[in-house]
Amino acid sequence: MGTTLLAAVLSGCAGSSGTDAGHRTAASAEAATTGGAAGTAASGGTIGAAGSACELPVSFDVAKDWKARGIDAEAEMSKASKGSGGGLPDDLADAFLRQGPVTAACEIDAKPAGSIGFLRVWTGKPGDTDARTALREFVAAEDNVGEERYHSFTTASGVAGVEVEYLYTSKLLEETKKETALAVGTPDGPVVLHLGGMDTDEHEEMRPAYELAKRTLRVH
């Protein structure tokens, strides 16, 4: 996982190379077939249940060709604190594994589908906070954010949650990009789904995968 997190950092800081442009063109074509940001991607399977790539308090469909990987945050933090080989330094591990009241539990990589970015799932503990508070604290912990727009939603299956769209400004890259996240409450604690992306264009091209996860979201 340390390698995955480091790769995520590096990919997030990467510029738009010719290869990236090719990926973006392919992703744009796929988005067009699903209705763009307003549509949903084709499903490539479901995660969340026992035995799936990520065991979570919720289940949802993953977009076709996106690759899910579970995150054992406790193991990663332990490895970092002991300075074990292959792990991130302690402070970096904490920064990438915890955000506000939630801890990283799963990341779904868009690269096999031709985009640069991740849909990440973060989970909290039972009784800590409600979904709206968890989402506000999650966004606040990211720093350098603005223009937050929160709203409630209910899926067709009856799952109620809170969603936010906001802008994040990278001090390292000196650029601003759009991000989206949602939170729902479960008996096991709040769950946050977050979609970032290398830039706003990449974010919008990956949005159909996020919409698929939101539309099919079920609480166990």
C-alpha cells in the first residue's frame, strides 16, 4: 500500500504529457457514450461485500476497467511507525491514510480505464459523527479549499446522504481543480466517497464512474 500511496502522490503531481493527453482523449470518448458528467459509466462489478476487493460498510458498482484495492490503514500506520521497509514515513502515512474523522479503506484506480485519478473510500467509527458533519470535517481537513456547495440526496434504493462539490488549490502545482465527495451514515460509522483527479478536466471525465457508485450505493 505504501507504494500505491506514493504512486498516487506522484501521479497527482504529474504534468500533462503526450501519454496523459491520449488517456484523456480516450476517457472523453467514454464519457460521451455515457452522457458525460451527468451520466453514469458502465458497471464492471460490485465491491463492498465480504470477499470483494474492498470489504466496506457499503456496497456499490465500480466502473468498467477501474481497479479496486483495499487499504489496511492500521497495518500501514504500524509499518510507518516502525520504519518498516516499503512503507511511507510516519507523517506522510498519517496524511494520506487519515482525513478528518475518517480513514482510508479503499481506492479505485481509473488508470486501466484511461484516466489519471482515483475514487477513494474513507470510513469512520460508529457513533463518532453524522454523515454531514463527517463530510464537512473531511473537506476542512484537506486545506486550501473553497466554494463548497453542499446538498442532500437520496438514491433510488432509499439511501440518504450528503454531497459536496468544491475547489482545491494545490500550493505545489499552483493550480485549482474541482473535487467531489459524498457521505452516508451506516451502523458501522460514516462512509465518505471522494473523487479527485489530476485536474478539473480529468475530474469531469471520471465523474460518470462516481455517479455510478452513488446511484448503486447500498448500506449493509
